[in-house]
Amino acid sequence: MSSVSLPVWIRERKLNLGQLHEVRSVMSRGRLHTVCDEARCPNRSECFSRGTATFLIMGDVCTRSCRYCSIAHGRPRALDAGEPAELARAARTMGLKHVVVTSVDRDDLPDGGAAHFAAVIAELKKLQPRPTVEVLTPDFRGDRAAVDVVLGAGPDVYNHNVETVRRLYPRVRRQGRYDWALEVIEHVAKRGDGLVTKSGLMVGLGETREELEATLRDLKAVSCQVVTIGQYLRPTSSEVPVVRYWAPEEFAELDAYGRSLGLEVIAGPFVRSSYHAEEAFLRASGRA
């Protein structure tokens, strides 16, 4: 456990196990995974009760070992060719209007899994009524051709999380690059034909307010539209400890600063990349 005491606004959050069971049943039937469970998201009850979840594709084993993440890492299994169709069936069963799809990192694949993302998007777009589709992709090691494969399938929102400030990458995201993250977003903004660009940040890993503001400026400079900012919560004792908990009023200040730059910001202790994703999409796209 972290040596930093949990503040009251964190301790008051509770999970509803009944709501978790219902969505897990749908996932189990299709041999699917959610990042909500694999990453131990604190919003599982709230999101599952609203009939939504973030699908985790390409297995539940990641080729990277970021020090803040509890998803298993190692040698992944081969891709399941039936997964795109199963995921679309699950989305239809759940009655989803906005589907969020993310993945483990698959650096073992030549395209990082881009074609699999495209196949999932294609299956979702066959549904009637057609849901809007949000993808949260890996950085594909900066491979723009892989990003183009995903873009070619026509998602409505393209999200890639910068996760933390530049200085902390060597400590907590050693297999990633801060510049790769920015390059992915910039490329999407230039080639995405009107889709919404999005990224996300965690706080509590040792960053400063000045570093966070610099990161928000970097995201604005590469034409990111939506930014989520949430508190890092140590999933298990195996991950890096929390350095400090940011207070709700500090999240409000970060929100205000981001909005002063022209960003659509969703900030709060329990905010995660796909938290209230549909609402953020509707605002950023002018459909709200």
C-alpha cells in the first residue's frame, strides 16, 4: 500500500458488486475483456450501471510493463479472429450508443495490432442503429502507417493517452516515449478528417503543477481537443506508490487552465480516459 494516507474523497468511493456481475456476464459469454476490470478502475460500478464498459481487445496480456498499470505483462496469445464480431454482438446486447475500445500493447505484432482495431471498428459500424466508436490506441511505437490503418476504418474519436509529464516517462513508462504520444495525436489531427482527438493524464506520480500545465500546452499545440485528468490510484502493491493525492479544488484549477487554452477538459479524482466518454464526444463535436 502507499504510505500516503487516502483522503476522504477517495475513501468514500465504493463498488457495487451486483452491477459488476451483469456486465461481466456479457463479457464472459463472448470471451471478452474490459479494461475496467483488468486495470481495476474505480468507476466500474458507475459505468457498468449505465450499461457501458471499455472493451479491451487483443487479449489481457501486455507486451509492456508500465509501472502504474496492473494489467498482466509477458508473452500474449495469438489474436482471436472472432473477437471483432463477438465485441459487436456484446455492444448490441448492451444497447451501447457510444462504444469505447482500447487494447493492451502488442509490440510483438508488425503493425502493433492496428489491423485488428480496424476490424473491430468495421464490425461495430455494421450495427443498426450504428453506435459512435471511440478508440484508445497504443502509440504503435510512433509508426504513422499503423495509425493510418486505424484511421482508415473511420472511428469517431481517436484517443491516445500521454499518461504523464515528460520528466516521469523514464520512471513510470520506460517503454514509451513522450514524443511518440504527441506525434500520434498530431498525425491524427492532420489526417483524421474531422474526428475528435483526445488524450489523458494521471496525477499523483510526482509531477508538478507547472509540468502539468506545460503538458496541456503541448497537447493543445498538436491539436488535441479533449483531455481527461484523473488521480493515479495504486492498483496493487506491485505498482509504484502514490506520491500525493490532488484535492478536488486542484482538479478544478487544472480544468480551468485547460479550458483557457481551448481544450475540452474532464478533470477529477476518479476521471479516467473513457469516463463519460459519450458526453465528452458530443460536446467536442458540437452535437451536445
